[in-house]
Amino acid sequence: MNNLTFKFMKNAFLLIAVCLSTILFSCKKDKDQLNTETEKSDTTSAGLIADNGWPREAEKNGTKLVYYQPQVDDWKDFKELTARVAFSLTPKDGKQVLGVASLKAETLVDKDNRSAFIKNLQVTDIRFPALDEKKVPEMEKLFKETLPQSGDPISVDRILADLSHTKSPPKGIAVKNDPPTIFYSTNPAILLIVQGEPVLVPIDKSDMQFVVNTNWDVFYDKTGKDYYLLVDNIWLTSKDIAGKWTKTTKLPVGLNNLPSGQNYDEVKKMIPPPSSGTAPEVFYSNKPAELIAVNGSPKFVKIDGTKLIYIDNTENDVFANEGDGQYYVLLSGRWFKSKALTGPWSYAGNNLPADFAKIPKDSPRANVLSSVPGTQEAKDAVMLAQVPTTAVLKKSDAEAKVKVTYDGGTAQFKPIEGTKMQYASNTQEKIIKVGDLYYLCFQAVWFMSTSPNGPWKTADSVPKEIYTIPPSSPVYNVTYVTQTTTDTTVESSSTAGYLGAFIIGATFGAILTYGTGWYYPPYMYYGGMYPIYRPWPYAYGGGAVYNPWTGGYAAGRRVYGPYGAAGTSAWYNPATGRYGRSASVQGWYGGRTAASTYNPWTGNYARTNQGHNAYAQWGHSAATNGNQWAQTGHITTRRGTAVGYETSGGNKGVITHRRGGGTTIHTNNNVYAGHDGHVYKKDANGNWSHYNNGNGGWTKAGTLGASKKAGEGIQNRPNQGPVGNGAGERIQRDKPNQGLGANGAGERIQRDNLPKANQNLGGETRIGDGGMQRDNFPKADQTLGQPNKPLGEAGRPDITNDLDRSAFSRDRGESQTRNFQNFQREGGGRLGGGGGFRGGGGFRGRR
């Protein structure tokens, strides 16, 4: 596809939001201007909402607050956060005091930037260890007044790293794990999937027809009654689409008349056919299948420390286990095993050899760890899949954009197995009939009506029966959409299941898979002059590979076809007179495509301008790209950028990011809030000390403060940071968004040596009587969040063990956050998706 065609299809996306049934096109000038503004807005937004590191500083009326990374205790329903935070508070013309606070807040998650925004923050408890109780009310008041109430972003990875120690895994759903048809070849080969019988659609000004329900370019010559298949630069022909294909250099005259655009431009480049090239073997299936394609004889590579070897010369994840003599292959997040590469294959996810969990994290096949039960990577994938995308919409705006059409004019319904409900079968929309009422899940927002034809109003509640729809139903994914309403707004939330990523249980851990494993036959309607074809969601046949940075599955590999698979990239509707095909990259929040595409999970015709996330229909009303609130505005001055926001409830505020690091304080993030109400710090030898506001320094709690390695590969100095520089030192970046690496430009050395007793946090010399000013104490002997419970001695083993976990999680969250931000800067999301417009290339850059 050339650039003109690509821009042409991009611009159509926004206009689809106005009218799904008609595709309009605007001039090149408008497109260029729109693209420029979109890129500028996306760039600005991405820079503003990134987690730039911790600790952070806030200042108000001369009071200075430095608050450290929150330690998350719970994230209820992944919407309500409970956390502890350590802080230092310096009143105007006053003395610094340290404390810990217990917080509760609501969150809104921006999936594009992997950030959670804080809103409606509540301070539920504050402790100032050993501070004169007469001063406590004043300090509490100053803390609450100075702490930012909303808008402060924190990386989702930091939150999940804390939760990984405490959050119980969810119960997996009852998916179907029967293996699909799996072909095997050591010769050049492709997988040709035609879902059902070929659906032939017309081509303007040509006597040729196009097979729309397949993943390759397949044409039919009505005159000669022959099929023609284009594979890269090779043309093949066959009398039977399911028969033997042979190479040809002679094409029907009708192919010379293919119109420009409409995804034919790449095809026209191969007319007349090149004479060179070897014809690939064609494996045919009339429903989703898989292909293990090895480039010649298998080349095995041993994985050190295990009995596993993997095949290096394939895009598939194929292993052999010397322990049991079995082959294992990973397809759509599911493991299958066989005694031979040619099959037969059986499901192996409930009995995967333990050595898979021992695959080193730097192995070329470490990507499979996300699908190995019990690994940290699998836990991360499962937890990430439960984090919702949320949109706050005006009811009137949403209702004005809803439009439902039925093929043939009249709604037809089919029963949902195991329930009394029915779903509409002759429309692309997801409509569920419950009793005498109709519920429509349209772009991840629920509507209801007393008639299948509307009018549609946002649903104030969704019947519980809908959430009992079984995975065997093609509309099962709507059970991952929930919402709440006010008089004027609707707040909708959708999780990964809405876009086809599902959690399943295994013997010793849950994993995330693509698709339910059930096969939903595509929908075809022949009531008019030309057929209407729409695919239902599928599990296999797209080469789905999990990407930990998008948190979802990408679809498309070279041997599967340039358009990913027929299940996600083919549709035809004579109401518009056009068909859609695309290379498609699916993510946890939606996808990016190389052309127009039909998304069977959401029922939406999408364009590349914004991808096709769950809320694409709503544009800037959706809580995406940092615009979690209904309105946002950016004002840039020489001092930095201010982001103003207004929530759906009318609350307003400003987030300020100053140049040179913004709200991030370039100092050691090595201060923690203990559950007991003490403020703690860990030295280079792994010993914990607590802060005493009375003597102004850190007190080591003897052997009670000592600790062992935090485990899981963490270094002995867990708070030294991702990059060490000798005993008692750590590398601290002045540019926190810069990737990890060796000490150099943009970095500084931060020493972990404990401050002297007459120093403030961070090494400042205290103001006061020779640096030895004392407060009247003690009194505040309460446990954080439990005022009536005695504090006890600092540094108890149960507290330091908990702090060890927090220290490990903080380091891990920091590393994950920086790795994701590096991925973003390097063009994150470009996983291959069929390798661009014509399908070359894999996902992990192996070849």
C-alpha cells in the first residue's frame, strides 16, 4: 500500500464516527492538517502524562512537600487504590518533619501510556513518629493542603509490582482447549484460510471477483473459472480453491483493470507476474487453523539449565523436552504437545514441564514466559488484563451516535446456549434480548431499548443475566463491559476480554490466552445482488503472539497471510460498496492497522488514525491518550507546561510540570512507609533504619533491622536501583525517562550513606540549635490506620519482611516502567502485524 492510500484510509476513520454506513473522503489538504494536529496532540499528551519517576515535590504557600512512591496495599476492582506513602514536610520558615500517610483514591487508567491517574484522593490516616502531639494537627493540616488531590500519574507497572505479592489470581473461564488443525512444513509454505465457502464480491470495472473471506489476495476469473492467488511476488492458480496450486506467469486480462486504491495497489505491482521465485506449498483450511513453518530441517538450540531445546529457524514457538521426548508448541497462548512435529497434538497447559519456568529472561525465547503458569511474567499478564479502560461520556452525545442496521431489514435472533437470552444474528452490533428488553453493547458502552430498532438510551443498569453468557457464545466478550451512570454522564469500563484476551486456569497458575477456543462460524447473507460477509471472533489462524508491553495479543505472521487472518481483517457490505482488508496489530487496548478493517470483537469498522480501541467511536470523549477527564487544555510557557483538567463531576485542577525534571525530585527513592507508622530507609548492606523526628536522624534497629536478599534475582542492595556503581552508591538519572544504561551524560551518582543526625532527608543541614534541636516526645505510638493499636518497637521482623517485599517491588516497578518507556520511544506497538502492508516479518525480530 502506498502512502497516498494509507492517508486516504486514515482520514476515513473520523468520518466513520458520524455515519457507519457511508464512507466519506476529504481533500488532501484537510488530511495533512488533521494528521499534523493529531501527531502534535499525541506527542504533547504522551510527554505530559508519563510517570517521570519518584519521589515528587509539591509546594503551596511556602510549604514544601516531598512524597515518595506509594506502597500499594490494594487496588479494589482495579479502580480504587489503597496505599501508604512516606513524606517529608517543611513548613514555611519551619523545620522538616517526616511522616507516613494512608491514602485511598480512585483511578483512571490510560492504557496507551500505561499510566494510572489519581482522582478523589482521601487521606485516611497520618502518622508523625515521635513528633510532639501538639504539633500534629498543624502538620496534618499542612500535609492535606499541600498534597496534590488529582491528576498525579503513576505507572501501572509500579502498582502491579506491589500487588504481585498480595493479589489473589482470578478464577479462569471455561474455554475450549481442543487443538486446532496444525500443519507442518520444512519447505516454503503458507496457510490459506477460507472461512466456509468462498464469498465472491465484485471489483469495479472488472469481470474479476475477489474472495473476501480469506487471509490472502485471492481472485476468481468468471470467464476461465480459475482462482488466482498472490503470495508475495508469486502468482499461483487452481481450478479448486481447496485443491493443488501451481505457479503461473499468465494472468487473466481482467486483473489489468484493477482500480487504484481499495488495497489493490500492491497487487498491481505484481502485474505482469515476475518470472523468478519458487512457488510455496499451500495448506488449505475452511476454518481457523495453524501452521508450523520451519525453514529447512529444524535447527535446535539448547536452553542452559534446562532439558529444553527450541527450534531456531521458525517464527513459531516450538520446543522439544529431552525429559519426556515430547514437542511443545505455543499457539494463541495455549500449549500443545506431540511425539512428532507432524502431530497429532493434544492440550498440554495443565501439565507443562517445570523447566519452562526456568527459561532465562535473556533467552531468545523468553517471550513464552508470559504463557508459562506460575511465572512472574504470566502473573503480570493476567493482572494487566484485569485493569479496565474507562470512558466518561455525556449520555446525549453517546445516544446521538448509535445506529443499528439489520441485513434484510428485520432483526433476527438466535438463542444463547444455556440461557433464556437471545442475540441478534443479522447485524454487526452486539444486541442481547433479555425478556422484553433489548441491550446493545456499542463500542464498550451499554444501551437499552424496548424495541430492537431503538431508540437507544444509555443503560442505567445491565441485567445480571447478561454476565452469565457462556464462552461458547460469539457475543461472550460483552460480559467484560460494565458501567455506571449519573443524570448526564455514563462511565463505562472494559477489560481485555472485550478485545479477545481471556484468563484461563491451570494446575499451578492462571495464564492469558487469545480467544475462547470456540469456533464461531462467520455470518453470510445473500439476500441482495451481492453477499454480505462478516466474521465472528476466532482463536486460531492469526499467529497471535502476546506482547507484554501492550498487554495483549498481536495478530499476523508472514506464513498466515498479509492480512493477518480472515477473522479480523475481511468484511464486505454492499451498503457501502467496499470491502476491507488489513494487516492488523491487536493490543490490550485495541489495535493499529495498516488499512481499513472490521473488528469482530467490537463490531466496528475502524481506521488507522486512532487505531481501533474499545472506545474508537467516541473520539475525544473517551478516556484515552491521557484525556481521562471530559476536557483538557495545555498551556506551555517558558517555565514549563500546565495541564488543566475538568472532571465529569465538575472538579477542576492543574498539574504543573516544570522544565528540568518537573515534579520529580532527583534524589534517592529509598524511603518507605511501614505498616506500623514508622518511616524507614534501607542502607547498602540491607539493614533497615527508622526516622525519629525527635533527634532528627535515623536509628538502626540493631539486628531487627537486618534482612536477607529480597529474592527473585534481586541484588543484595535492593534499593540501590537498577544500575549500581559500587558499595553504598547508586546511579540516579537527572532524566528519569532516559533508558537504563551505563553511567554517563544525564546521570548522577546518588550515595546511600545514611545522613548524619543533624541532617535533613537528602543531606540538608538542619536549621536549629547546632543541628541538635529536639522535640518534646514521645506520644504517637499508633499503628498506621489503627489509632488504638500500640506502635511497638520499630524494625520488627514482620515489618522489615514486608518492607523487603516493598523494596523489591519498587525496583522491579522502576525497571518495568523504564523498559516500557524505552519501548514507546523506539516505536512501540510496531510488532510486525503481518510485517507491514504485505505480510513480511515476524514479531520478535528473529530473522
